[in-house]
Amino acid sequence: MDDLARLSFNQITAERASLKQVVDACARHGVPYVAVWRDKLVELGVKAAASLLRDAGVRVSSVCRGGMFPAATREERAARIE
């Protein structure tokens, strides 16, 4: 691919990596966008993540919530939805 202008890296692809590691890799390899997963965003904090992304020149293409209420039982799932 010669033109990476519209390429976005979905963070779940590197699930074990921190947001900082993913953003650094995207910046290093010229990937302009990242789809950030909410749990990774919360780990770092919104303000710190915004600074990290801005400083790296990487933009957010989407914020993914993930999980979709995983649970072992119907009751557990109902509690998580609430």
C-alpha cells in the first residue's frame, strides 16, 4: 500500500500492548489513525491519552467499547447491562 493516509490500526489487534505502545508504533510506521479501545483509554486516562496522541501526530478514528457485556450467566449479564 503506497498511500497510508486513510489507514487506521485497531488497537485490539495488539490487545496486550498499552495505548502508548500502540501510538508509538503507529507514529513510527506512519499509520495516521488508531481505533482506541475504551479499557486502554481508561488505563492511561483521557487527558494523558489526548496528549500522547497529539504529541505523536496520531489521530483517533474511533473509540471502541468492547466486551459487549460478557458474563457466564443470564443474571450476571443483566447486572452488567445495568
